Amino acid sequence: MGTVVGWWQILWTGFIVTIKLSLICSVTTVLLAALIAIARIHPSRVVRGLGEVYADVLRSIPLLALLLFAYYGLGREAASYGITAFWLAVAAITLSESAYLSEVYRAALQAVPAGQREAAASLGLPWWRTVWLVIAPQGIAPSLPTTVNAVVGIVKGSSLASLIAISEATLVATNLVSQTFQPLGVYLTLTLMYLVILIPLSLVGKALEVRFGLARDADKNWLPRRRPLTSLTPEV
Amino acid sequence: MSTGYILKYVLQGAPTTLEIAAGAWVLGTVLGLLLALVRQPGGILGFSAASVVTVLRCVPPLVLLYVVFFGLAADGVAIPAVPAAAAALGLVEASFTAEYFRAGFLTVQSGQYDAAHSIGLSRFSAFRLVIVPQAFIFAVPPLLNSFVALLKLATIASAVGAPELLYRGQLVYEQSGQITTVVVVIILIYLLVTIPLTKAISMLEAKLQLAMR
């Protein structure tokens, strides 16, 4: 039991990096995704097209591939400007996750009734003020649950940063394994620690889904119990 | 080293990528269907199925792969990299598939259950003959989408040395040092495969929704 507590303490040093990486990535991802989503409802066809290409291309490239490309392709160059692998990971995770999240934000913006935009236009608001004051505020609430889920995805994705030599939780665990030769115990402890962080977060996401009415009959029995035939008579 | 050589070298990883994705997909679909069937609100069974789904969604796939590949190997259950990756990703996949099936079941109207009941079908037969065929159609587009996602997620298997596309790319980069060519080749392969597939699936989805209206 003592060893597990010791592991817990060692792994926690890694989790500090995981949390830091995830927090930074969450902020940058949300901002970039919002920007792309706004580009995708822009009146100009060119801007819309660029937004769509961004979302399509970056959703097609695996996150791990992006991380390795950034590390092997730009690592040396970046280091000469004082940019560490940590920030390359921030860039790769942000690029990848924002492409997914931008689709969700775009849908949320497009779901705002057209009358809102028309009313703003009739008041003489220019396009960007319409977006800023009228459309975006109405898109925030429905996209909150997915944003929380995206943060869960970012924390999970940050484990891939271990493969470009960033000492976050997963890499710390791998190093611990090479000292203790107990991969099952160490990796299960690691799993448990991820769960301790992520389960509450995903429950928050679920609660928000219920709050905003997005959960599809979360508590409905899809397979009803066998009922007496009388229940089949139409209710008056 | 010529671009052609690099392309050929990387593409030799395609069958492994497909094996991992297909294995994970089959495992995820079967397991996900089981989880969806068991996952009724109330009852110990339903609660445990819901818990399994939540837990699987909160574990990084790479960590799960390490548990399966390194963890079990240390306990004497050595699984080769490709099946280990298919198993780990299949478990991750099941947590998503379970939701697709559940959503599919929920779209079947309750009148269908009542009708099946009224003609004397048992709960199981009603389920097999009436509900599943209707629910399954709605699960098809998300299931296809998740196969595309698995093609991308399969790159994680490179971390345990499965010779899939990205791992082959790393090898040929070490031989040639031509990072730009390797990057462009891998990105193009993924773009050319995933974008048309994704567009085709969303077209199918639109058609399906139209037909069901």
C-alpha cells in the first residue's frame, strides 16, 4: 500500500504538467474555435471557405501525427527562438481540438434564428457588432456542455504529449515503470488518477446537457416493461 | 531518397492501420451494443453499464493501451502490439457506440413495442424482430463515422511499435531525414481517405433523415 501512495506522489508531479498543459490548451482551443466558427458564418464566401478548409483539414489529421510533425519538423527551429516542446504541444493540441469544437460552435451560431440577425441589421448594426452583441451571446449557453466535453478530450489528448518528451503524467508513469518494473500497478494508478480528475468534469458536462435540454431522454426506459394489455387502450 | 520510395514505405503501414481500426470497430460495436442493451435506468446492471461507459470515456486511449500492452505483459499475458491496440481502442470505442445504439433505440417509437406486444411477441423476439432492425439504421452513420475516427486513432498504436502508417513514417524519416516529404505524404494519405469518407457519410445521414421523416 505504501508503494501506491509513493507512486501517487510521483505521478502527481506529472499531473501538475498535465493540468497546466490542459488549461492553456483549453483556453486557446475555445478562443480559436470561436474565431473559426465566426469565420464560418461570415458574409464573405472566401472567409467562410477558409474556415471550412481549416476545419476539414485539421479534423482529418490525427493529433499524434500533428504532435510528432511539430516536434520533429519544427522542434529545432522553434528551440532557436526559445520555444520549447511544451508550446509545440500547446499549438498541436489547439489546432486539432479547435477544428472539432469550431463545428459545434458553428452549429450553435447557425441555430440562432435568422430574425435576430435581420433585426440587428434593421437597427443598422454592422456585421461584426451583430455577431458580438446579438448572435454570439445566444450561442454560448447551448455550446457549454460540448465545451466541457472538449476539455475532457484535451486532458485525454494531452497524454499524447508524453511521446514528444513532455514530462506530463503519462511520461512520468513510463519513467516510473522503468524504475519499478511494475507496469500494471503503475499504469492502473495512472488510470485511476485520470479518472479522479476527469469523471467529475464529465459529470459536469452531463449536468449541463440536462440543464440545456440536450440530453436525449437520459432517464427514459427505451425498453418498456411488459404492460397489461389494458394499457394499450388509447388514453382519453 | 525519392518521394516515391517514402510514399511506398509509409503505405506499407496501411494494412496494419486497417487491421487495428477494423478490429477495434468490431469489438467496439459488439461491446457497445451489449452495454446499450444492459443500460436501463435503475438496477445494478444498468448502473454498472453506465459506470463502465463513463469510466471508458475518461481514460486516455494511450494509457489504456499501455495497461493492455505493458501491464498485462508483465503479468504473463503478452499480447502483440496490433491486437493490443485493437483491444484498447475497441474498449474506448464501445463507450461511444453504446450511446449511438441507445440513441437509436430511443428513436423507435413506443407504439412499436406496444404493437409487437399486442401480436404476442415475447420481449426478446419483439426486440430482435422489431426494435433492433429499426434502431440499427439510425446507428449506421455514427458507426461509420467512428470507423473513420478509429483510422486516425490507430496512430496511437505507434507508441507500442505497431507498424501502422505513422510508425512507418517515423522509420522512413529516421532513414532519410526528409521530414517535409514524410509529413506531406502522411497528411495527404489521411486527407484523401478521411475527407471523402466523411462527406459520403454525412450525405448518407441526410438521406436517412429525409427517408425517415
